[in-house]
Amino acid sequence: MSDAEKMPPAPPSGGPARLLPPDAGRDRPLFIVSAILVFLACLAALGARSTWTSSERWMDDLDGSLTVQIRPSEGRDADQDAIDIARLIAETPGVSRADARSRADSEALLAPWFGTSGLPADLPVPVLIDIGLDNPDGAPLDEIADILETAGIDADIDDHGRWSDAVARASQLARLLAFGLLALILGAAAAVIAFAARASLVARRDVADALHIVGATDSYVAGLFQRRFFSLGMKAGAAGAIFAALIAILVAVGGSNADALYFLPELLFSPFEIIALAAAPLIAGGVAALSARLAVEEELRKRW
Amino acid sequence: MAAKAAGFRVSETAVNPFPQSESEVIVGFDAVGMRYGRGPEILKDVSFQLERGSFTFLTGPSGAGKTSLLRLIYMANKASRGVVQHFGHDTAALQRKDLPDLRRRIGVVFQEFRMLEHLSVFENVALPLRVAGQKRANYAEDVAELVNWVGLAHHMESRPATLSGGEQQRVAIARAVVNQPELLIADEPTGNVDPDMARRLLRLFVELNRLGTTVLIATHDLTLVRALEAPVMSLADGRLTYRDRAA
């Protein structure tokens, strides 16, 4: 035996190789589908947040205010009456402010229906007083009614009750729809990943078989697929979140008429938006990893 | 070197096939039947024991059930009926999580090698140690020495696809024995190699048996069987018969 044969051979340098072979070609369509789903999920999350914020604002506006409508009557100056009454109401306990609106303000509110060319001067247009409350639950309706009665003014007090119930129901429905949409998209993403993980296991049956034969546990084999799909989910999540942020920025920058765009996501650069977009890759990776693990473990249990 | 022929017993009608000292029985089958799904019974009333340190051939024509019998032994399938014991444990009573530990005590060599093609020879041989959670630093030198022992030191970093059939089979054998299993099973190990390589592989199995590993080789290559005076189990139509040629 030569000296070279007596020498123990040196093991190769470097770390252990990946047990699952690279699968870039097969994974590409899944990456694209996952990125699109994450993109939609981010838009849905931003939309849900936007809907939530808008509905809270609408409810705050309705609950924290009253409106007094002064009907014009013969021989009285409605604009002046509004100013006088607003001053009295402003001094009432529980009222934070009382702003008298002019006939011109009322005409401006009616402009979407009657146009901006002005209404006939003899058309009786109610004049409004916008009242802010200290406590939405403690509106001093009786006191305001007394003031109006004492002044002999023909007016209605609108506590927005009939609107706020409808708005509350609409807001609740909008929130449910937004979060339902988000849940559906996440569920679809999980289902797609689970399907892909099963397909990947079938494609890599040789690897799974070889690992089982040498004593690998189901958990070990599932862990390999879990890590691969976590990585894929993270990358797809990052791509989807970046595109969603770009779209939201475009909407925020380009959509100056926010009222017309309240169903579109609105990027407010609030902590929620930043956290949601930053967390999207992690959540996508987590959903992908969990889906893949559960799918592979179930498949392995069926097989052996 | 002669294989250890003693310690092998078989009975087609055994009532209690397991001896008092179960530690000496590596694998015991008692009236085992096996079928895939609702298909016909592949194995019928198979009873035998493999004792520690024995060297046994399993022969039979194609379709006789050799591979199915081996699959039961390395726990890839469960028996449809009867009792299968591994290292004294009734496998039917074991939980699924217990199987990997038992599988690690069994090395398996296949005719078609079943290498992981994207891994090097070194990584393939090290696979059982790696899945057992050992650190590379702890096993690297042992694996390299084993690769050298099967004559492939110069192919340490080669991919299996670049090797000949005989070389790949030696990698498969090295992988099967790297964690020093108590039982080594080979399913047609010489099916894809030339006669000269087949003789060299057989010598490798004999050497492993001499070192204490229980060996079971399934083959229809009668030349291989005639080369040793080891006991032979024959399967025909799912039924097992036994011939102890040393007797």
C-alpha cells in the first residue's frame, strides 16, 4: 500500500448542501401568483384601514354635532336670525361651538343638484346652524328648542339620528366586506401554496423517499419544504407589498378628490400602513411556510 | 471468507417464531400477509427470523414478492396481517413517530441506487448522519474514510450521475452503512453492474457481515447466490421456503 493510500482522505470543505434541489423554474409561476395575491391582500388591508378610518370619521362627524334648520319666514331675515341664535346656542352648556351658515352656504350645498348659477331670490332656502357638542351622548336638545321657541323662530333640530344609524350600518358592512376580502385573499394564498407544496412533494418524491429510508422524520422532511416556501413567500410578499405601496402612493398623489375615491386605498403614512406593508412579507412567508408544512405532513401521513 | 449461516430459522407454520432472547432476533415475521390496497395478496403466511450477524439471500422470480417483503422489513409498508417484529418491537403497535429511530438501525441498498443527484458523493454518504442531527464537523472525517473504504476517495465531490453503475452502488452501500446499522438490506444490488463488479460488491457485503452487520440480499442472480454458502429464502407466488445450505 502506498503512502497516499495510507493517508486518511480529507473531507470536502464547505458547509452542507441543500437537501432539496434548486427548483427555480417550477417555482416561478407560484412566485408570480403569490406576489399578486399579496399585492391584492395589501390593497385589501389598506382599503380596510381606509374604510375603517372613513367610517369612524363619518360617525364622529354625525355623533358630535347637531344641525338647526331655520325656515325663512315672511318679514324676517333668516341670515341674521341664524347669527343671533348661534350666539345664544354657543353659550349653552354642552355646546362646544355654534356656527351660523348663510343662505349662500345653503345654496352651495344645493349646487350639486341645482347648479351654481344661483337660486331665485324668492325661493325659500333654509339657513343652517352647525353645532358642535362637547359630549356626543349629551346633546342639550331641550335647551336649544327653548332658545328657538323664545326667539319665535320656525326651525327644526336635526340630531342626525336617522343618518347615523344608516351610516353605522353601512360602515359596519364596509368593514366586514373589507376584512372578509382580506381573509378570502389570505385563504386563497394559503390554498395555492398548499397545492404547490403538494405538487413540489410529488416532484421531489425521490428526495422524500431517500430521506425517509435513511431515518428522517416527517417533521424533518416537512421542514425542508417549509423553509423553501417560507423563503418563496417572503420574496413574493416583498414584491407584492412594494407594488401595493406604489399603487397606494399613486392613488394618494393622483387622487386629490378623496371623496370620489373613498373605496380606493388611501396611503396616509400612518404607523398602521407602514407596519402592514412591512409585515406583508413576513405574513406571506408565515402563511406559505405553515401551508406547506401542513400539506406535506398530511401527504406524508397518507404515503407511509 | 464464509458468511455466517447459523442463526437462521424459518417456519411456515410457526406458532411462536420468536425465541426467548429477542435481542438476538433482528427481524421476525409470523404468518405475515401483505396486499396493496384492495389488490391481491402479494405475500402469504410468510414466517421467518433474521438473527443478529446472519447473512441471508432472498431469491425468487420477478413478481414473487421480494421487493414487497423488503419494504415490510425497512418499514415502507405495513403488513396486512400477521406479526412483524423489528429489534423486538411489534411494528403494528408502534406509533408513527417511533419508526424513524428503527429505520436508522436498518441500511438499505437499491438496484437503482436512489442517490440524491444534486448532492456530491460525500453528501450522499453523509445523509443518514445529517438527518440524525449530527454536525458536519463530527462526521466529516468518518464519512471521508468510509468513501475511501469503498474505493471512491477520488470521487468525494463528484455528482452520482458522473459515476459508473458500480461506483454508484458503492456509494449507496456506503450510505447504507455509514451510521453502522444493525441490519443491511440490499434489493438486487448487482442488477445494474457487470459480473466483476458484482463479485466485488458481494465481497463488500461479506466484509460488512464479518464486522457484525446482519445482511439480507434480495437477488435473482444465482451466480451471486452460489458464490457463498449462505442460507437462502426463496419466494414463489408470495410464499416463502427456506434452504440452509450450510446444514
